[in-house]
Amino acid sequence: MDNVSQGIAEWMVEDGDTPQTLRTPDYLSRHYWWAYIHPWAVKFWDHLPIVNMILLGNYNRLRDAALREFDGLQNVNVLQIAAVYGNLSPGVAERVVRCGGRFDIVDVLPIQLENVRRKLASIRGIRLLNQNSEKLNLASASYDKVMIFFLLHEQPEAAKGRTLAEAFRVLKPGGEVIIVDFAKPYRWNPFRYLWRVFLAVFEPFALAMWWNDIADMVPAFARRWPMRRERFFGGLFQKIVLSAPTATR
């Protein structure tokens, strides 16, 4: 695997190499060990009924909204930043790899890469990369689509900014960044009030997604790009798609 010699620790589904272990970010160790790091956490949380419950019955709708961005594509390179629970990644793989494209997934936790590897074992040629989203060891302008699915709300503000900067750095001219995450609910939505305490306790960085628009968090040069936005479940969730100009930045 020539990318390894270039300093990219990667794990190919087809040969099952063990990924290099990176330092786990402090915010993950402190706040999310119970959700992503402990082996029992992966076994418990990664079941569709539980994932759907966490998203208040909206998982399928949000997953399908993300998957629509990959319908009908041919020979594209796609990057998913962070492994995710549920069956989103197999859905992307079905649309991308089997249509001649390349699908890479990065995550800082080997246990999460091992978990997604099991889900994708029947699909050949996917790259699972043990990397930190805040500092990707990937070439600039190398992906047609970059997806961030419910990662940003788990990161402190500085980490959010670095992750977004990396997502836009590796995007090709004419490509798209797809973000699905929390947003501030509409005033009439009861979860605007009921969920505030829950998020403050279990998702300490999530409420920042209520007060700060993702469109304002992206790098300055991308704030002028065309943007599509969909809101779901009374505004509590959103999908944003930012499209890069075809001319080289």
C-alpha cells in the first residue's frame, strides 16, 4: 500500500491490516468514552433501534437525506469524516464503490474503524484510515464529496473549526461538502426546551450548534459558495450542502 509509505496509516478492507493507533483527543476521552471508546459501548449503541431512538425517530430520514447526495454518481472519490453508527456507510459504499468510485472513511479510534470494517466486509476496495479529523494526512483537492455526519456537535469549537478547514482543504473544485447535524429548533418545537438539559449533560458541545450557524463556521472562502439547506423535525436537525466553484481556488 503506497500511501502507508507517505505517512498515511490506512486499513484496507480487502487485506485487514491493523491500523496505527493515534492519540485519542481529550474531549473524546473525557466526554464520550461511554459512547465510542469502551468495547461495550460499541456493542450497545450500534443498533438501528437505539440509533433511531437517540435521534428521536429521525435516523432513517436523516440517513436517506445524506444518501440522496450520492445517487447516480459515477467514478467519484468520497471521504466520510468519522465512522458512524447505523447503516449509513454501507449505503454510501453501495452507491459509490459499485459505480466505479472510491470511498474512504477516517476515524481517530481503531475500535470504530474495526466496527465499520465489519459492516463493509462484503464490499471490496474501501479504505479505512486511522486519522484525526483535525489534521488529515490526505492530499488537498482530492475528493469529489466530503461528508460529515453528526460529528461536529461532539467537538469543541476549536476542533470544529479545524475539522471543517480540513474538509474543505481536501475538496476538489466543483465538489461538495455535506454536513448533517443538530440545529436550533424552531420556537414552536417542544424539544427546543426539553432537550436543552439533556444536551448540556450528555453532549456538552452540542448546544453550540444552536447558537452558531454551521454556515458561519466554515472557512471564510467557502461562505460565498452556493449552499442548500434542509431542516428536519421542527428544525432540530439539518443538512447543509456547500458546492465549490469549478475554477481552482
